[in-house]
Amino acid sequence: MNDLTKQDFEVNRLGKATLTSPLYREYKEDAPHKEFIEDSRRIIYDASLASFEEHKNNDIEPISFLKAGPRKEIYFDPSKTKAAIVTCGGLCPGINNVIRGLVNGLYYRYNVKNIWGVQYGYQGFISDYGHEMVKLSPNVVKDIHLFGGTILGSSRGRQEISAIVDTLERENINILFTIGGDGTLSGNHVIHEEIERRGLKIATAGIPKTIDNDVNFMTKTFGFDTAFTTAASIVRDAHNEATGAYNGVAIVKLMGRDSGFIAANAALAMPDVNFVLIPESKFDLYGDKGFLKTLAKRVEERHHALVVVAEGAGQHLFEEAEVVKDKSGNIKHQDIGVFLKDQITDYLKEQNMEATVKYIDPSYIIRSEVAIPADSVFCNDLALNAVHGAMAGITDFVVGRWHNQFTYLPIPVATASRKKIDVDGALWWSVLETTGQPIDMTND
Ligand code: ATP
Ligand code: MG
């Protein structure tokens, strides 16, 4: 945030939007007061009065985001527009809802009938893989929100950007929608740069997909509500496992590579949790204030304990380990869940405590879950707003939500850094107060 300026939040445009939107034509008659969004409408980043006064006193314009929504004028002529959709990276609840929203928004709202699905992520652009593009229509997508996963398939691994843009050019695609995480969005940005270099008029729009809810400048990303809701019921089951045995300890590992939002929210939703371990808050295993001794004390007093750990927590405990990366270059974390299970088992044995330790890793079950209704609504809105932005000729952007309003952000600011839990902020303090775990489990 610190180094970003007002200019960094200005979205890129292919050119002036001069065509009357079919939505405007339709509403002008029947709903003349329907709101269309002017490009001067912006959502302020910091809504506090103190920030307002500081900016006013120093005569500085505050950081703000372009408001999303339908424009009166659009850039692309719907009858000549061809759109493509691609999904990359890991699964997240709601991807199919987003695909459905994009297809229906393009088809019914803008009369864009030429819509294609690119299969298996960015691989689908590379002819050597042989993944054909699939024609999409409301009929094809009508039931897909009833299933988890992505009907288009996904992949990881770098593909040649010039080959991707060659395909966009050859196939006469005007708008590319990318649904994916930071890798996909970084890919989207470099695709945009190559498009610009070639002087093409192709819009690229991203719908951020990160189950960890770790995108900056967005209150929430799609799939997150489903993820922690599903996680919460698994945490409840784990609590039953813990209380079902004398000195029962249950450990649930949840997603959260760098940010512990799922773990924190699942624990707040199911407040039987006694310890939440997240990447943002370091802890020691041993020593008087360390996790193992604190846990043993809890087990001794109450004869059961429930631990929720985010996958990226406690990575400092593996400092010696070799760094392993996946096909896309993401660092693969060491398995903190299995490690903790072994450490807890050994430690309690050393303390001569007869204990039963159970470990649950529900990650793939959660990732492939069907979106809950709140997420379905959110996915549909994100998709429609992505369509509005792209049709207006905005490019290299993502759709987000801030202060309950939909926004358009340039991809580079959305991927510049990750959103993390502020350990001095309200969310983490709620977790500490709900679990009763010590504020600090380090010895120095
Ligand atoms: P997840 O959150 O599941 O990791 P992701 O979108 O970050 O989702 P990745 O596998 O990291 O998933 O990336 C998706 C795709 O984007 C991969 O094919 C990857 O090679 C590509 N990609 C990532 N970064 C870039 C980049 N800078 N330039 C080009 N392609 C990239
Ligand atoms: Mg990634």
C-alpha cells in the first residue's frame, strides 16, 4: 500500500467507449431511473474520518477505486464480439457460478453470442496440447452451478505468452476472461502487455479466485464463504472426535498458504476450537510459552483439545528443509498438519499422558465444494460486473468489492502484495478471545 499512488489505481482502457449500450437502450424506455455508472464514480479506500481530514488538510486526493457496473456507452459492438473464458490454478467453490454468470451476462444482457471456453487453463491456448475450445451458451451452462470444480478444467505450469496471444489473434477473440489466482492474474497482465505491444484491441478481465481470501483491496473473494462454512462443519466433527476420547486431541489443517483467514473464520464459526495457528502469528513448539506445553496443560485440565492449523503456519519450524516448488513456481509448503500430529503425539507420550491424537486434512473436499447461496450471489455479481467492464473497453483489470460496492482495479495493484490477517486487528483479537489461546506462544 505504502508505495502505491493514486495513478496506480487508474484502470487501462482500449479506447473511447462510443457505442450505446444495449442495456441503456432497453432501460431508457422501461426504467429511466436505472443507474448507469459514470467513470467519475469512485469508491474511497479509507473511509475513516481521520483519513478524510488528513487528506483534506494536506490537499491530497485519497486513494480510490473505479466503481464497477454498467456504462451507457460501450467499446465493443456486441454482434461482432467474440469472448473467451479460461480457468487456471487450484479449485475453489464458485468457479462454475462465475462461468455461468459471464456466459449469461454476455448472451442475454449484451447479445454477445460468440462465447468460447478455453480448456485446462493456459494450456488450452497452446495447440500442441490438443485441447479444443468449447462453445458456451446459456444452454450449456444452465446447470453447472450445481457442481463444484470447473467445467473447463484447469492447469498449472508456465505457457509461452506469445503463443497465447497468437491464438487470441488467430481466433479473433476480443475479450478474454481469466478466472484464477495470483499466478493466473500475473499471466493475464503479461498477456495484456503482449496484446498492447502488438497494437491489438483485446480486453483482458480477471475474476480473482483465491480460496484464501488473500487479495489486497478486496473485502472478500469468491469461494471464501463456502470454504470456511464447509470447514466449520468439519471442525465441529473434529470436536466430536476430540471429546469422544479421554485426552483426545483433534487437529484440522485448513487452507491458508500465507493468510489464515479460513482458519480464523472457521474457528469463530465453531468456537469449540482451542488453538488457531496461522502464518501471520509465529509460535514456538518447545519451551515454557511454546505450543506443546500450552496444549498439554489444556489437555490435562479439560481432557480434550481442538487445534485448527492453516497450511502455511509454522513454516519457520522447517527452516532446514529444502524448498520445493510446484509446476507454476509456487513454493510448496511442508506439511505442518502431519508434523504437528507427530510432535503432539510424541510430546504427550513424553509427559506420560495417555492421549488419542486425530488428524484431519479436508482441503480437497473444501476446494471442490459447491458454492453456498451467499457465494452464488457474489459470483454472479462479480461475473456481471466483469462483463460490464470488459464491454466498456476496460482492460487488464480485476473485479473486486470494497465497502460493499463492486470495483475495477488494475491487475498490478491487485497482485502487488497479499492481504494478511493483522494480528493487532479486530479479527485476530476475536480469535484470541474466543479460543482463549495465549496471545504469544513464543519464548522470547
Ligand atoms: P492458485 O491460487 O490455485 O495457485 P493461481 O492462478 O495462482 O491459482 P498458478 O498455478 O500459480 O495458479 O498459475 C496459473 C497459471 O498462470 C499457470 O499456468 C502459470 O504458469 C501462469 N502464470 C503464473 N505467473 C505467470 C506469469 N508471470 N507469466 C505468465 N504466466 C504465469
Ligand atoms: Mg498461485
